[in-house]
Amino acid sequence: MIIDTHVHIGKILVFNMPEEDVLYSMDRYGIDFSLISNVECAENAPGGTPIPQNLQKSQNEVLEKTLEFARAHSDKIGVLPWLKIRQERPDAEFIRMIADNRDIIYGLKLHPFHSRTAPDDETLESVYKLAAEYSLPVVSHTGGCAEADSLRLYNAAKKHPEVNFVMVHMDLGSDNSQAIELLGRLPNLYGDTTWVPVESTLKAIKKWGSEKILFGSDNPIDGKDTYLHNKTGDRSLYQQYFNEFKAMVSKEDYENIMYKNAERLFGIKI
């Protein structure tokens, strides 16, 4: 079994990830369940400049659209609502959608890189209050800018022991060493494998055990065959997770990474 805890839909700027690509890739590459967030809540371009308001949608509008897709495929799709943490906070309508759809909402998604707002910013307290009230883990991109440094998410997790946090990417573009070190400092802090080399995941397992890492991919950011190859045609690192990784760890460790940790952390029942 494989649960992918980091999947996207939506279209904005250079990103175009159709819902049908998610369904195709899950069927083609044996993914049993995906947790999705909608990239249309991005607030800043990759270079850090704000995305023009006429190209943006409210987080309520984006969540409603995401829920429609998940509701039609609730046996294989769950939702991690993407929060626009620079411009918006959960309002009454957003909270109502959380309450009414708690069966298909499994956590909350922050993207400090595409919002240029750090997870330990005091203005996010209402987000963590919502997460605690509905027992929703908070998953957050780490890496690429000061606001998205894994230490900033660690700070939030330390302040809120009642909420579980996931360091997506474990500091994208780095050697992952800082994020790996932080994993063991708090019981409510986890990491994922999105664009993380298998070698780094092995280091994390050796240091802290396999219960601290979840499988994630960013599918279908490189197209409907993201699990197979990148945009230039080179073999995807996820092929190594699907294949060679099995022989590198115990059966228990492999199952923890690929689906059991996700079942435990997010309460997924397939």
C-alpha cells in the first residue's frame, strides 16, 4: 500500500496540475490514497513577488473547489486545505466548510515560500487554534527562503505541542541535515520524502526511527508521470522509493514510511 501525503491540483502561474492527472497517476503507479492541496492559493511567485490580485482566488473559493473533487473520489482522495497565510485567516465560512467536511479533510496546509510568511508568525495563532480544535495536523513547505526554514516550523511546533506538524521537503534544496536534526527534538514534529533523496531518509530512520517520516511527492508537478520521470525525462527519485528502498530497510520501516505513519498521523482508513 502507498499513501502519498503531498499531492496537488490547480492552475496558477507556471503550475498546471489537473485533477485527471492525479487520478491517472494514482491508478498507473499504484497509489492507494492521496492527500491534496490546491496550488491556486499561492500568494507569491517563486521569486517572492506577490501574485497580482486579479490572478488570485480566495481560500474559501479554492477550498470549495477542492472539496468537490475529493467528495467525488473520497475513497482515494483527502483534502489538506491550503491557507493563504499572508492575506487571509480562517473566517466563519472556512470553519463551516471544515466542520461540514471533516470526514474528507485530514489536515491544514501552509506554504511559507509561496506566502512569504513564517509559520512562527504570531498572526497564525488562529490557524493553530483551528487545527487543535479539529485535531488536524499542519503540513508546511520548508526550504527556499528565510520564512520557510525548517527552524521556523520547529518554533511553531514547540509552541503548540497539541498540534502535529510535518516538515514537507525537510528543507528543499539542502542536504536535509537541519531538518533531520530537528525531527528528534519534538514528539509532534515529522518530515516527508518530497524531493528528499533516499539517502537522507535513511539517515533520518537511523537517527530517529521510521515513525518520523511520511511518503510525499508533489505529484503531479512534473506531469502525469511525475512518479516515473522528471520534466527532462530522467528517472524520478520516487522510483527508488517504490523499488530499491524496499531492500534498504526492514519491512516494518518500509510500511511505516509508505503508508502506516500517514494512517496514524492523519487518521486515514482505507
